[in-house]
Amino acid sequence: MSFLYKSRRAVAGVAAGTLFLGLATAPAQAESGGHVARFLQQAMDEARFQDVLDLAPPGSAQARILAATEEKEAKTSEEYARLFASAADPQPIVQQPQLDVTVLELDRYGRPLSSGTVLMSPQHPRGVVVPVDRNLHTTAVRWRQWDDSGWYANQGRGTIDIVPGREQAPIDFMSPYPASVLKLMVAFGVLRLVDKGTIALTDTYDYRPTEASSLCLGETSNTVANYLEASLTSSSNPATCALVKLLHDKGAVDELNQTFQSLGLETLQFKNTNPASGGRWSNPVTMTSLDTAKLLALVNGLPDKAWTAPNGAPVTAAVLSASSRQVFKRHLAAQGWNDMLSSANRCGGSYPAAGIPQKVADRWIGADGTVTVAGNRFGSDVRPCNTAAEVTFSHKTGWVGNSGADAGIVKSLPGKDGRHYIVVAFTNLGTQYVDADRPPAEPGLLPVTYTEKLAKLGHAIDAYETSRSARR
């Protein structure tokens, strides 16, 4: 029985009852045990993420090399491929992987309808549902900062709190490092400066680092708009370093972190980056799937209150201007790395499995129909999948050896079933973890970056949301 078939059966089996928004009311309460959460917990359990193999098991030469990496995201895909190609004897993963997944359903106007957040870890191998209140907020989790070596040494338990005062919370969870999904926070901070008039997208910024960085490379000059586009569409690390340094130059990093706190996005923390280079993206940079989904709901836009802030004020999409939100969404819709929850860049093959059935942006497709992003060739003709595509997926992916991440907004294409939802997944299953049946990489093509179980999960979520939209 296929995973998709079982997931569709699960769709039929969940209770139909849920709370929906009126057109001018506050978000419905997405309680523990809600329909989205029940489905998501079952789908994640059925995916059997614990069956992956580890190309850098504890004590291996690959593990020692990764542990010595100064910048978490400095290695290129080619460098990772060479490193892991020498792993002659991949081993089963030592314990249940960490996963943090949220699905946030939206009405046609972008208002949150209902949500589900499920965490998976060695302590919760079948997944645990996170209870949230009507503000899409939870106090039930003691969020811990990611610890690369501690995931092994402490059986997935973290030691550094992200949010203070949660010692008595019933769920203790170490949040996976967000990898390049952190660029969502950077873009939000830059566009806030644009809205304030501190900078303009047309301004030229001369990036002049005063410390060397293997992540950020050397000096550049470009417009803020071009840096922003490169950061979000091709996931350029040097462009993002320039934007991070720009935020530091303007004294805006502390303000950005405070803004997230004031909006009730308490786990979104952009900390410990280097003002001299814009680099040093490390474990103090934190995001969780629930707060990232809420941030994307604001970027997506809605006509009235999204939720209530900790100080009692209404939170609305006006945190960014309409023009800034359009820029943000346009870049997310045009990004090139469609290979985690979606797998459209690898259309038509037997591996990896199909994910969210999205349309690939034309800008990445060559005359032969194959996708190339930042010099990385995928090798599959995506035109048949684009013809059959059902949704747009405006999203940002990220990966390092022990981090895989994807966060985006799904909308149906004209004439397709009316899906409108946000999906965010953070996991420690980065490039060092592979499926036992992954075929060898073809010369000159980018190796498959993630376990195909993530694409299968994306497909199952989209099938569920298709079923949900048909009943609304």
C-alpha cells in the first residue's frame, strides 16, 4: 500500500468538524487534537523518517569534518557531495529524527482558519501535537536551541532555552537549525527599513566586510533590490551576508528581534550574526514552524486582524506595506529550489517521489526543459510537470548537513481545487541523511539533497488540503 493511498485513507477518516472564521472575526482556536493536527501526526508517523541512513554517523571522518565547520552554511553542494561520496558505509540513523511541522489553513482572503503543529523527536517518536490558543500561540513547549553534537550526546534534548520561563512546559523540544529559511527574517527586516524610509530598494549598497568569511566571500556592490532578489530566489549566501551587514550598519538587528517579540513570534530570533561580515549564521539563529507560518501569513496578507499581540494590540498585515509584501511574495514565487516538500525540479523520475504539485518558475528552465539554479543542474525535463501543476508554492528552502527546511504559501492555480494554506517543516534531516534506495548521482547533476520522505509528506499534506477545500 502506498504512502499516498494510506494518507488519502487518513483524510477520509478524520473528523470533519472544525472551527471556521467569519469574515470579520478573530482566528479560530486550533486546539490540540484538531483535524489538521490529527492528520499531520498520522502522516508524519507513517512516513517512517527513522528509516533513513546517516552518511556521517558519530565518530566518522565525515562527522569530524562537519563539526569543525566554522560557518554552518559555507559548504557548497559540490563540497557536500564530495564529502559524502567518501562515506563507504552509511549507517541507520541513531535515533528518531527531529521534525517540527505546521500546516496553517487560510480562507480566500488569507485569514487563518485552523492549524496543526506536530513535533517529532527521540522523546516523541510517534509525534506530539502542540496545543495552540486562538492567537496561534503556545506555552506548552520548552523550545531549545539546536546543538549539533548534543543531538547525539543528549538523545535529542537541548540545553539552551529559546524562550525563557518555560521550565514547566509539558513538551521539551530542540528546534532544528532553520538553515537558509532564516533569509525570510532577513528579508522582513530589510523591507521594514524600506517601509520606514531608512533605505530604498534602489539604493546601492557597497558591501565592505572588515572580517573574512568563508560564507560571505568578498566585497560587492549592488542595489538593495538585487541583493534581496538573489537572497530569496537563488538563496545566495553572499547577497544575504550583504543584507545582514546592512541591517547591522543601520542598527536594525536588535529592533528586528524586538519586532518579532512584539508580534508574538517569540521563537524567531536572529542572534549572534557578525556585524563585521554579515556572516556567522549559527545555532542562536532560531525559528519554529508555527511562528514561521504566522510570519508568512502576514507576508501573504489579510484584510483585518490576524491575531492579538502579547500587549493586547491587533497584529495585521500592515507590519509590511502592500508594496513590500508584493516584493516579498514575488521573490518567493520565483525561487528556484523546488526540491524538499515539493520535488518539481526533478520531475518525472522514479526517485525522488512527487511532492507538492507546484509550477516551476520559467526563469530557471532551459531550452531542454531542465532546471539550473546557481550553477546546479537538476537534469529532469520539468515541462510535463508544469503542464500538470495544480498550485503555486511561494517558498524558501534551506539545507546543511544536519538541517533541512522548507516554508511557503500554497495557492491553487486557476481551475484547480481551491487550496490556500501555509506549510513549514524544519528537520535535522539534511544532506547527510539519505534513503536506502537512493540511486547514485549522475555526473554533472546535483545529488538529491533530502530524503524523499519529505516530498512524500508534502504530497500527502497537499492531498489532504485538496480534500478539505472540496468540502468548504
